[in-house]
Amino acid sequence: MNSRERVLKVLNHEIPDRVPVDLGSTRTSGISAIAYNKLISELGLKKRLPNMYDVVQQLVYPDHQIRKIFDIDIIDAGQAFIGSRAAWKEFELKDKSRCLVPDRINFTKKDDGSMDVVYKDGTVLGKMPESSLYIDQIFWVYGSLEKIPDVLSEEDFAKELWAYTTPSPGHINIFDDDQAKLFSDCIEKLYKETDYAIMLRFGGNLVESGFGLRGMENYLCDLYMDAKGVNRFLDVLMEGYLSSVSKILELAGKHINILMFADDMGSERAAFFSPDIYRKYFKNRHREMWELIHSKSKCKIFLHSCGSIYELIPDLIDAGLDILNPIQTTAVNMEPDKLKKEFGKDLVFWGGCCDTREVLVKGSPQDVKADVKKRVKILGQNGGLIFNQIHNILADVPPQNIKALFEAARLYGQY
């Protein structure tokens, strides 16, 4: 059974030969550049400058060496568009190791040791403080306004930090005929020349786009105090999303296995809003996008949502969700056995196989393996699990623990 066959078995709620393994197929199941460089050294592999495609979280694409060593089964479609070395420039990380970043992104290093991410008009969108390993958003285009404006522009949307730093794979305009052909050809090549299951990050953010453009506090207040503004905002988003996802499916739908959506909807204690609010604004819009995808392709719908979203899961399933990530089992009501019992027949769980906040970063390799064994036994029972830790592997995770993580996947993931 090859990787793609193995993943498709799980996505169709069938039992494969082993639990499929992910590292880096999404920007919520990946590895930071510093941790990656340390891992390469620990393994004694030939050192190449990794491609850091997500500069906010400092995430890199795992190359073929790592994918082979750790039996990785899924690949980010963005790897089809890495392109020539000319599209990337060297970047020094906080530990003085190096990587490549997209040449199109503007960075300004400051005298105080911090670094700014600067939009083309000079607006500073984000800052990496001297004491930090990651970039913080510091500009919200609608953040200072009393409410969502009447007129919403594409140029405003482009000034959101995430939109600027991590747009669609390869920064390709799929509505340009020449670039659309390139998009289609690259995805087809990746599909035919590898046996990985292919994940394409679409986004489709209904909640997080509000956070990114209005600020989290403003947008949560808008949900309760400005229904007309929220609906106007979401209608503009949906027009673009539906057009884009239709074009993606037209160009490459038969070669993509999973489409990734992302909308953080919970804290560690509870969802950010009630099921009623989810139904009022988001459920039917999720349903419209997900039904379109299901009707025009065999792609499965992957949703990343951090936190305690237990009370929203039934509505997400009803809207057409196939896969949930990252399975933040440390949050309230997100215990693995509870989720598996109540939602395992409807959802594939992608992640939840090791606690990244305590065990992976602070524990010993033996602790990591014990944590994996316990979690895989629950979440992987009768299939329905893609192996991955809870969210990204950050810079301070010891390389020995990363090795232990994937060794445990091999040990305990057999059926």
C-alpha cells in the first residue's frame, strides 16, 4: 500500500496497513526552521537551506530526506511551486542558522534587534521582537474603525499579515491563463511523480479573516453588535472564496486529495462564541463552500480549529466537514476518548498524537513515546486517524524528541 492509497483508506473510514503520518503538509502540522535545522544536524544529513514558506510561524517545507526517513504520507501542494532559487533569498534565523524565504517579502532589521515585515506601500504589518522567535501582527487595516466599513476593498484585504506572507501556493494568480496552466501542470506533475496524498491549503477563513482585518476583540464584538456589517463582510469574502475554489477544482481538482480550511474558533476553556452564533453567520457559508467541493471533486474537507470547540463539532459535521485538526486534547471537553466515541464515525482526526506544549518540548524521548502510544491507541482505534502532533513543532523542541515522535508513530501505528 503506497502513501496515497493509505491516506485515502483512512479518509474513507477504512482501515489501512498503518496509521498515515504527516509532517508539514499544512501550516498547522509543520516544523519550525530552527527545529528543522537542528534535526538535520542530529540525523547527520546533508545540509541544504530549507524553504521557509511561512515567515510568521517560521515554518519550512520538509524535504525528501526527512519525508523518507519518517515515512511521511502527505505533502503540501505548495512544494510543487518552490521553483527556482531566484524566487528565494537567504535569511538568518535567531540561532544564526539559515534558511530561504520568498524573495517577494520585505523585511527590515532594526537597531534594537527586532525585525519588521513591511508591505509594499511602507505599512509595517508585523514585527519580530528581539526576544521572540516569531512574528506578531501589529497592524489591522480596519482595527481603528468603530465598525466594519461600508466599502471593503481587495487592497485592504491584501494588507492583512497572513494574506501578505502566505498567499495561495506559489503566489500564483489562477485567474491568469498562463499562470493557471502552470498551477495545473505543477499539481499534476506532483500527483504523477509521487505517491503522496496531496493537501492544498485554501484557507476559506470566515472567522480568522475577521480577526486579521478587524482585530480579534473588535470582530467578536461585531458578531453581537453589528450583524449587518458582519454579513456584508462575509458576503464579500464568500464571493472571492467561491470563485477561487471553483477555479482550483477546475484546474486541479482530480489531483488534489484534501483541501485545507482554517478558522480558530476556541480558547482552551470554550468556543469563542455559541453554537447559535456559528449557525447565524458561519454554518451555511461553510456548507456552501464544502458542498461545492464535494459536488465537483473527491476532495475531503480539512478544517483547522484550535481550542475547545466541542460544542460546535455537531454543526461542523452537519455542514459537511470530513477532517478535524489539530485535536487540542488539552482543551476543555476535547479529551481523545470523548471525541472518538462521539464523533469518530463522522470525522477523521488529524493530529492529537502528542502534546506539543508540555511533553514534546519538556519531556524525555521516553515520555514522548509513552504519550504517543496512549493517544494513538484511542484516536486510531478502527482507523480514522492521521498521525501528527498537536499543532506545529516549535523551535525549542529537542531533535531527540522529534526523532522519538516519529519512531513512536512507526511502533504504535500498525494495524
